[in-house]
Amino acid sequence: MGWYEYDSETGYDYYEPSWFYAVAVGRRTGIFTSHEEAVEQVHGFPSFRMRKFNDYEEARDYLEEFDIFCESLTEDGSQEREVEEEDPEGENGTDSWFYAVAVGRTTGIFLDFEDARDQIYGYPRSRMEKFLDYDEAEKYIEKIQILYEEEEEKEEEERRRPSVWFYAVAVGRSTGVYMNYQEAVEQVHGFSGFRMKKFGDYEEAEAYIAFNQVYSSDEEENEGEEEEEPEEKDIWYYAVAVGRSTGVYTDWQVARAQVHGYSGFRMKKFLDYSEAQEYIGNNCVYYGEDEEEKNDEDDEEELEQEQVWYCAVAVGRRVGIYTSRDDALEQVYQYPNFRLKKFLDYSEAQEYIDTNREYCGNEGWEESDGESEDMEKEETWFYAVAVGRHTGIYTSHDDAIEQVHGYPGFRMKKFLDYDEAEEYIDFNQVYSSEEDWGSESEPEEEVESWYYAVGVGRSIGVYTDWQIALNQVHGYPGFRMKKFLDLSEAWQYVRQSKNY
């Protein structure tokens, strides 16, 4: 294997290659005499196989190991190879094979195996079969090509899918067609009854908006301004039941200003003014409870301020009846075994003092400094737990402490008389636990415990933590929440809200 090169002085000279590069696995297989050309076939090719030889026959034998056959330089070898290629099945040439290439570089029917192989070698998803009948080979090609065309159509449909989407906002804060998904979402996020859809065609997006214009209040208000010849249209009444300023509005922008950004607002539009008024009245029944409750609380506070309480100090530094709560507490603060109770009737307060005078006796009544011999004697104390984990009367201080320790708004007091302990639980005095307990109680101040009932929100239930309860309703449309001092009333409010 060589070539001739022309020289002006010597004429044509014959050259033979010094190296033969056998490429068994690569872009193009075969024997190459140029190193650059051989490298091009294997550079970057996965699992390529290439080897160089100084003898052509050795390179040819190397390729035969990979079932790649090249022409021999001798006549005998060439003829033998031609016989093998024409008869790869070893049938001695008795039958003529038709090689049908359905998918390859060039489709068709080939008589030469090597020509057919060149069309499919290295071709992605190639298809080739051999037949003894020419008609069968043609049918095979037609069948495969139909399947191949269907696959190509599917791939083409995927390629035709639009790379750019048009987001049509028909009902939202600002209607229109948006190219940016984030901008479109901002117009509908949290908007009641929004309508948005994406399209691959801009005209389809516009048609979608036009079809849904009748549902958008913004579109209805702007239609009259855009039309050159205004037509008669219905007047909408916007009923704001919960918002900055409740009432019925005919201007959409004014009504929207009352509810925009208002937590738990309620607004609805009507064609009939009476229906709008009825809507506001119905919502006032459910959402006016909080305001009424506040008014009731204010009234109760005013009544309490108007009423005069008589604080009867039966056992203390100075026994008597006081109208000032602070003065009465000064007489019993840290006084051992003090007795104090408040009444609305002066005569009842005096009767309470007289009763305790008979019980305690005159000794130590006027001057009781807590150092009498009776105090030194061992006495049995009754610990009355009015508000705690388990209410009742305990004789053990540790057992009583377990019921109130860490309990919000607990109420506990100790007594020498069992009946007084029962009376304390019944009346459930409102004095602070520090004064009630005396010197032996723990230094914890009594704090009223509020129960926050969430009837409509993210997670309904009763909470004792204000911040947790607020998180359930903050930003939630139409939420319902109310606070109670009684746990049973809080749960009753939740159950009523479920029916709503």
C-alpha cells in the first residue's frame, strides 16, 4: 500500500507508509497511514481501540479480531476475503442475501454486506435485517420507517412546545398577560376568586381574559371608560361587612380601600341594595360579638367602680372594716393566720367580724403579734386549692404545692378550720396568692390565665399563649378568635364557630 508523488526533477516517486494505524473501535474503522487522521477517529470516542503496526498484514489481522475485514495486499488473500464477505453465513454462495437498512445513513436494500454495515455502524438507533426475498426486505423497511416516523413526530411535538409561556390573569389585583411567572403570581396570591392560566399562544391568553372579564370587578368598572359609546349597565353595590369602615359603596376603589390589607375583611358585591344591607346585618351577628363583648366588659368595669366594697379584717394588725382594699391588705400582709373578706353589704362585713371574734376569742384579739403560746403548738393546717390541677382540701403542704406549681392563675390558701377551707373554694376569693399564703407560701404572684379560642383559622382550638393563637389567625381571611377566663366557655365558642 503506497502512493506516488510528483517531483519536477525526478518525476513520479513511489512512497510506502512507515506505520499502519488500525482503528477497531472509533468513528470510522479501518487502517490509516496518517497518524492525524487515525487520531480524529478515536479522539473523544468512548472505549476506542487503536493500534499501530509497521506491517499492513499485522494491522489487518488485528482488525479481524473485531470482525472488521480489510482488503489483502496479495491476490490470494483478497480473493479469500471477498468470498468470506459475500458469504458471511458460510453457505458457499448458494443463496443471495438482501440486506435491508431501515434506519441508517442511507436507507435501502444492499447486496453487499460491507456496504450495508457501513450505513448502520455507529448510527444511533440503526435498524438492519437480511432477507432471502426482496419483497420481504421492502416490507421490513416500510414497517420500520412508519414506526420511526411516529417517533420523530413525537420528538418534533416536544421540540415545538413553546419555550415562552404567557400567563393570563383574568381576575386578580391587576389583570393582563404576563411573561414572568413571578409577576403573575403576585397579582393573584391571596386574592379571593382569582383566575389565572398559562398559554403557549399570546392570542389564546387574550381570549381567556376576554371570556372571564364578566367575573372581574375591575374589568366591569373599566369597560365603560374604554368604550367610545357607553352602554347602560347594572350598578353594583359593594357591601363591606368587616373592614376599616363598614357600609355599602357604589365605587369599587372606595370599597376596596376599606378592606385592602385589613385582616379578616369581608366584602361582597350585589345588584340589589337591600341584599347588600342584609349581608352586612348577617355578618354583624357573627363578627360583632367581639365589640359587644368589649362593651360589656367596659360596663362591668364601670359597675365595679361604682359599687363600694367593704373589706372586713377579722384577724390582723387592726381589726375593722375598710373601704380601701390597700388599707385592708396592710393589716393582714404577712400576718399569721389573718382573716379578711370583702362584702357589698356593711352589715355582712360586721357579722363576719363578730363571728370570727367568737371563734377566736378575746385573747389576742386586739394585739396579736404571732408570738402566743398557741402558735408554738403543733396545729393542723388545711390547704384549700381553689384553682389548680386537682382542686380540693389537702393536709400535706407538698401535695397541695404539686397541684398549683407552674399552673397559670392558680389559687390556694391554708386554713386551720376545715369549713373555712371549703368556703374559700366555694367563693373563690380574688386576692393575690402572696397575701393568701402568708410567710410559708412560695413567692409566686397570681396571674389571671386567659384562654384564646380560635374558631376559624389555620388550626382551631384553645390556646393559653397569645402569640401562638395570633399566628393561627394573622392574615387568615374571615378568622374568628375570642379570649375567655373560663376554659369551658372557650371550647363552647369553638364548637359554635364550627357550625358557622
